[in-house]
Amino acid sequence: MKFLIHETLRTLNTDDVFEFGLGEISKPSKDEDFYEAEVIFIKNGKVLTKGKTANLSEFSVVTSFITFIGIRLRAIAKDDSIEFDLYGLTMDQYIPLTKSIREIWDE
């Protein structure tokens, strides 16, 4: 599978390696104005989540992907006390989310 976005994140306090990717954005033949792309989330080579993200515009598909990955990474970091190596950035700088989603995860 080809990815428009593919990222690998290593952790600072475990040996875990996380990967996530967004496949090529396409138009399903059913609806000309509707775009979609495959989303994949992998931990240590094992696929945790594979699905589709869809929206009305290509840009919205990408922002939906960023939100999906941001939520997954924040949940893993919070629930499993994992620290990611974000190359000197904060989680908000690395994967920006809307203020309301960020507030939910910070609670």
C-alpha cells in the first residue's frame, strides 16, 4: 500500500514502535464529491487499527486522519504511561488537534 503520510514513532520509556499512515485519497465511484482514504495504525509490526476516513473534501480527509491519530496516541500515552520521542516537540505541536479535543484528553 502506498501512503501519502507515513510516520514512525519510537517511545522513550519502552521498546515499542508505533507507525501510522494515510493511504492515497480517492473518490469512490458512488459519489463524485466524496473522498476517502485508508488509515492504518500499527504497534510493533502488528496492525491495531485499519479503516477508512472519509469526508467531503481531500483536505477534510487529511484533517480527519490527523485527529484520529492524535486521539489514539494521546490515549496510549495517557493509559499506558508511554512517552513518545517527538523530536523535541510537544504532542500539540507534533499532532495538532482542535482545542475541544485537546481539553477532553487533558482532563
